[in-house]
Amino acid sequence: MPEVLIADDDAAIRTVLSQALSREGYEVRVTSNVATLWRWVSAGDGDVIVTDVVMPDENIFDVLPRIKRARPEIPVIVMSAQNTFMTAITATEKGAYDYLPKPFDLKELINTVERALAQSTIVEEEPDEDNGLSMPLVGRSQAMQEIYRVIARMTQTDLTVMINGESGTGKELVAKALHQFGKRKNGPFVAINMAAIPKDLIESELFGHEKGAFTGANSRSSGRFEQANGGTLFLDEIGDMPMEAQTRLLRVLQEGEYTTVGGRTPISTDVRIVAATHQDLGELISKGLFREDLFYRLNVVPLRLPPLRERGQDIPDLARHFFNENVAQGLPNKKLDKAAIDRLKEHSWPGNVRELENLVQRLSALYPQDAITAELIDGELFASQPNRSANEQSSVSNHSLQTSVALLASQLLEQHTPDTPLNDLYQTVLREMEEPLLITTLKATRGNQIQAAKVLGLNRNTLRKKIKDLDLGITKGLG
């Protein structure tokens, strides 16, 4: 017998809907808050949801994406007294099956429930190839093949996985793969980044809090452990977790239960933990910043994600994937020529896969030509470097530049004799310095005259004339 989950803070509406749907032969469960509704959904209960939008503890539009990720097969019928155009649009965008404005016709609602249940029985699963992953597990390198094997072995277990890798390598992507290909795929995937949350709020975010637990706690709030019940909790940047929260997390891992901030009743939890960090936890342990016993609880299955510079052979496949994604978003299709591919492989990629994705998006959006050349890539890579690098380099090199000029001037003055008069020391020094300056700048921009002119503060035509007058050639000194 199908089960209908009803969430509305109006007791009269809950009673009317419960009686009407019960007469139609449905099992009905009612609640006045989103927290209880989410607990039911996470536990796999219910076949269809009928819910108000504005609830005492949370707006249903904020929860709908989470419900659709956790239970894509369950239809959600949204009701609202805020029967505006934007409410209807938002309901559709958030993935609701249907939207009914209040006051609603009871018969229409019952018919909508019947249609939703009928459709949910024939909806096919999304193909596995999609998985909703924003950064792809793409690559044929040996390093990535090992990642694939570990993920394949871990998907049918609940073992805790510790992912270590530089920023931008795709740690959350791997965590999602462990979840979406695992036995908890029908449960929620909940992520929390320790570095993005104020330290004094982390315990509340993780474990929830009771009303009045602290200033501003005007109502009970569920934490990430409660939200992830039955699924996977991804603890990103675990090295930034404060010691107090580490102690509470260790207890959860040992006992399988926790208490909310301000609460006294232990709450059982059923989640799989996947943690990630870009830091050396061993070093943090030696400094007293991370608990050693918590490390061993988390580091059951260590998984290292290689930086992009260690998997250069994967770069062409990744770039093609990102170009294809851009086409799906309405951007023109692009291709890389061989020199461009070679240039991408030479780059050190401090931002890893995320940096490559951003570069490909810029190349798709900014340039009209179909073929992307090495020169275009050089210009974009140079322009995208953080300003602090240029400032640091300028600061470091300023003293050596002054020293070089002084030495040159001193040498020229020493060479001066009555028979060889020197009347234009200023211009002579400039001429002597100009050629190596131009060659060094062109080398730094890998021959990109547009970027070199910008760095030098010259007009592009002026730079071209100087290159010609000094007989530098386009490639002189760029090896």
C-alpha cells in the first residue's frame, strides 16, 4: 500500500489531508517540520511527499535538491499560500513533481498524488555514466587506474576512507563516486568543509543544536550527521577541525552516537564517513593540532589523489571533456592543436584539474577561432597567474637589476679614455640593457608579443619595431 508523507505546519490541513488520503486507501504519516520529513526520506520511507513551502524550521525549497539527490525516484508535491509566479517557477526548478496553490481543491490534490505514484513506478534510473559529477573521473594514466581500483573495492563496504590531495584534484568528486556507486547510493550525500565554517560553529553544524543552546539558536536545527543518516558524510579539509570538535567526532566514530549542542539525549547515527585533506596530518599530530587516535579512526583506507602535473597524459582527455561540457552549455566547440596539447602538458598546474577546467572555459568563451593554439594558451596562462607572484618576483629581482645597471655603467666608464670619448652614457646603457630586457620578457611570455608589450608598458607596434631594429627575430632567445 503506497505511503504518503505530509509536511505542513497547519494542523487543520494535516488533519484534512490525512483523512482524505486514508479514505482513498493510502498509508499516511504527518509532520509539522522539515527535520522529521528529512529523517523519513533518509530512512527510505514514503512513496510520495506532499509538503508546504514555508515551514517553521526550514524552507522546503532549500531541502528539495537534497531530497532529489537522496531519493530521485520519490515525487514531491509542493503546496503554498504564496501563490506567485516565482513560487511556481522555483518549485519546477527545484525538481518538484507539481505545485498546488493554497487554497487547493482536495479532489485535485488526490488526483495529483495518484498521477505522481503512477509515474514514479515507470521512471527509469539515470544512466550510470552521468552520476551528476561536476569534475569527471577522467584519465587513463596509471595513477588514475589505481584510483579506479580502490573506488571499485570500496563501494560495497562502509570502511572509512581518507582522501589526501592538493586543492583542485577532485577530492569531493571521489567521495561522491564512493557514495553514488556504493550500497548507500539511495541515501543522502552530505558534504561539509571545515575550512569554510567558523570554528565556534562547527560542532553545531556537525551535530545540530537545541533551541536556546546559544545566542541566536531560536529553534532546533539538525546537523550534518542527522542529515546524512543512512548515507555518506563527507568531511572536507578535516585538518582544519578544531580540537574540541575532534574529540566529539572521535566519540561518534567509537560509539556510533552523539548529542546535539545543548542536548542530553544520545542520538544513534548510521553514516559512512569519507574525510579529505590537503594537509600533512602527521605533521599536525606532531604539533599537537590533530588527535592521533582520531587519525587512525579516519585513516582506515588511505587514498592519495595525484596532482595533475603527475598525470600529464590525462590532460588531453580532460580538456576534451571540458570542451564537450562547454558545448552542452551553449559555447562553441573547440579543438587543441598538437603544440597546444604539448604546452598544456608542460604547465605545472598549481590549481590542478580545477585550473584546467577554468582555462578551457575561458578559451571556449573568449576566442572565435575553432583551433586553440599554444600562443593562446600561453597568453591565458600568463594572464591568470596571481598578482602576488609578479609582485614577489619584482621585489626579489629589483636589487639585482640595480646591481646589473651599476656594473654596466662602471665598466663603460672604465673603458673611457681621452682617445675614446664617452658623451652618451645614458643612451649607451639603455641600448645595452634593452636587448636582454626584451629577450627575457619575450621568453617569460613564451613569445607572446601581446603579453610582452603589456608587461613592458609598450605599444604592440613599438615592440614589433624594436624586435625588428634589434634583429631579435620572433624566436631568438626563447629556447
